[in-house]
Amino acid sequence: MSSTEHPFLDGTVKRLLIDGQWCEARTGRTFESRNPATGDLLATIAEGDAADIDRAVAAARRAFESGPWPRMLPAERQNILLRLADLLDARCEDFALLDTLDMGSPIRHTQGSVGLLAGVLRYNAGMARALHGETLHPSVPDMFAATVKEPVGVCGAIIPWNGPLWATVLKVAPVLATGCTLVLKPAEDASLSPLLFGALCLEAGVPPGVINVVPGHGATAGAALAAHLDVDKMSFTGSEVTGRKIVQASAGNLKRLSLELGGKSPNIVFADADLDAAVPAAAIAAFANSGQVCSAGTRLFVERPIAEAFAAEVARFAANLRIGDGRDPETDLGPLVSARQMSRVAGYIDGARAEGARVVSGGCRMSGAPWDAGYFMPPTVLADLCDEMQVVREEVFGPVVSVLPFDTAEEAVRRANATPFGLGAGVWTRDLARAHRLGRALRAGSVWVNCYNMIDPAVPSGGYKASGYGREYGTLHLEEHLQVKSLWFRTA
Ligand code: NAI
Ligand code: MG
């Protein structure tokens, strides 16, 4: 199959979406999108920079201040969100294949995401009609007080490449439900499905200027959006390093921020757990999407008596995962997204070896034909580690898991929490009291007991500590897009 077998990849330059129009970048510059499984050129994309971000923010401001969108009835916004969900379902194959081509994820994975994301849109469609303030009872005579919720205004969003459609829908859905407007800056390595989703928004009846999509580089377009004085709220998903820059850039107008940053999530397995369930789940927690998942369970704490055998079982399960081109429906693990990511991940594994770690399985880039054309790294299980090693402390964002034996529950919790991050955590045990204790003691935004990486449109997800602030999914996500206004009325 040729890489260009996709209705969106028709050889034309993919342009910026600003004010409902497809436009060239002001500089006329473009950049390439390539398939990380094959190196094939997929598309040439207009490269937005600060001037294009200015245009897009101006369009979003006009749409917010004088367009129909924030003034529409909640029921009208709900209908548009429902139409968008139906269109996404209908175009499931197109969106799934586009992400698979652009960043390598297996087609089964990208297809599954589309279904969940249509659910996110429908959840937000329901919430569009359920937003409300409160009536209050101040202890002041002859006064009535109430709150109303108002959209925060022009939002900016900067997203990563590890789930391009996923991140796009998560940023767009609450913006639409609350009556805000948006400028979205996709990642350099995966801009195609964000652009196609922009087109879908127009098709669903979202007015021009409400959703703008400006691909470009982080240091130019991204930095301009993050620092823009006319953006009321920024939402960023990506690395901790860039997250700090977003915080600094927000100081100019003290814009509201939400950050979904990295992790080094612990997954804790006790000897009494259902090991038949825990082994595959631990492997998938670490290796799904080739480890390019913010909440990946990369520190696998295993109770000492079973640690060695558990590591071997995880390695055996992983050895049966099929690695290959994501377009093949049999593929379990696709390539890493880019040469840069490959060298990062390989660097962490080499560093671990140099620090004395034992490579139980994997550990070397796959080479020869057809692997050389892409960036394929097999699932890698590391043992004989200590908590201070770089590979155990830092987010690798590749298919690498560190197996760490422990002796007591207290020790497991202490070591699990000894990280700057706090995104997710897993606990595997049949002991209900222990499960409750650990569920409370682990410092993470989500704790999964006898499961891992569960996601639902109604359940909030986000970080403790350096994993960020704010929550996505659920009602809290909508609240981040709302201002609360208190209204006081003299009644006598
Ligand atoms: P990154 O955080 O630099 O990129 C994410 C987004 O931020 C992209 O859209 C990029 O263009 C933008 N960006 C970069 N610099 C910017 C700046 N100065 N101002 C505004 N926007 C900027 O991540 P990158 O370089 O793609 O990946 C490096 C590492 O980051 C990965 O190996 C992984 O460890 C981590 N990462 C974590 C993610 C997560 O979801 N937890 C997602 C992506 C990366
Ligand atoms: Mg790409």
C-alpha cells in the first residue's frame, strides 16, 4: 500500500485554518510530514509563525466578541457537538489511518481512539446544556446573590504528537461546550489529523474563527501563542521542559493555564495479585503506543519473591507483541515517532547499560530490511536497577520498563512517590484494605487498582506535582473554561 492512499493526502499543501479559511503561512514557508514506519513523504504543511498566530488569535477574538458562537443557545451548541461526534464516527477510518500514517500508532489503536473521542464529544454536548451557577444566601440584609458561569474567552492549545487526534478533540470539546474560541498549535510531527478535524468542525456548523488550527514549530508558533497577550487561557500537553516555558510565557497577561505534562508512573504488583491479569496489563501499561504515553507505567515495582519471574513473564508477553507498520491490522506496536525520539530512547537504554542495568529483553533498535526505513525499538525490560538511575527517574517516552523489586507496602509507596511527577499509578493486589490504603497514599492524579490507564469522558484525569495542573475529562475540565461571576442585587 502506498503511504499516500488517503483522501486527505492528495499532494496539495496542507494550509492553516484561520477564520474558517485555508491560508498560506505569511512567510510562504512549509515543512514536511513523513511516515515514521517508512520514511515516505505524506504531505507538505504550511509553517505558521508568530504573524500567523496573531491572525488566528485576532479571528478567535472576533468570533468571541462579535460572532454568534458565545451567544448561541446551549441547545444549539449541543446540536453542533452531536453532529461533530456523528461526523467523526462516520469518518473513523480516515482519522485512524491519518494518525497511523503520521505518527506510527497501530491502526487498531487509532481506530479505538476515535470511538472514545466521539464519546468525549457527546459527553461535552450533554454538558453544554448542564452548565449553571448557584443562588447564594449572603448574611447581608436585602441582598440577593447568584453566580453565573461565563466562557473564559479566547483559548490557546499546544499539543504533542503521541495522540494527535486525541489531544485535538480533548482541547476542542470543552471549548465548544462552554462557548469559548480556540487557536490550536499541533505538534510538528503530527499536524494532519488536527487540520482534518478543523475541517470537520466547519462541516458540523462551527462558525468561522471559533476553531483555528496553525501548525508550525514550537519555538516560533508555539512560543508566540503561549505569550500572546490576547489569549485568555492556555492549555498545554507535552514535556515538562516546555511546560515550564509555557508558565513563564503566561506571565505577560497572567493568562489562565492548564498543563498536562509527563510522568514516571509507578505500577505496583503484590505477590497476591491475579498475576495472569497483571502480567499482560503491566506490559501494555509500559509498551502501548510504543511507550509514547504520558501515563505509561514505566516503574514496575514487584514484590521481591515474584520479581524475577514477573520480569521474565512480562518480557515473554512482550516478545509476542507484533511490531511493524501500523497500517497492518495485526500490528501491536508501531515505530517511534521520529529519528529524534529514537535517539532519545536509545540514549536512555545505553545510559542504563552503562550504569549497570541488566537488559532482560529488547534493548537495541531493530535493523535490516524493512526496519531500517523506520524507527523501530522492541519492548525493553530492564532489571538490576536502583532508583537513582537516570532511566528510572526520567520520562523515556519509549517502550522501556524498569522492574524494581520491593519488600513492604510502605517501602513501595515511599519509592513510588519519590519522583517529581504524579500523573498515574497502578496497584495490583487481592487485599482490599491494602488496595484502599495505597489508593490514598499514592500521590498521583489517577490511581488504578487491578487495572491500568482507564479513561472515560466523565472521569477527571491530570497531574499532581510536576505532572501539571488542571484536569481533563469530566466536569472539572469544563470549569477550566469558565469564569464565575457573582451578581449582587439590592432587593429593598
Ligand atoms: P515538547 O513538549 O517540546 O512538544 C510538545 C508541543 O510543544 C509541540 O507542539 C511543540 O511544538 C510545542 N513546543 C515546543 N517548544 C515550545 C515552546 N518553547 N513554546 C511553546 N510551544 C512549544 O515535546 P517533544 O520535544 O515533542 O518531546 C520530547 C519529550 O517530551 C518526549 O521524549 C517525552 O518525554 C516528552 N513528551 C511528553 C508528552 C506527554 O504527553 N507527557 C508528550 C510529548 C512529549
Ligand atoms: Mg509525521
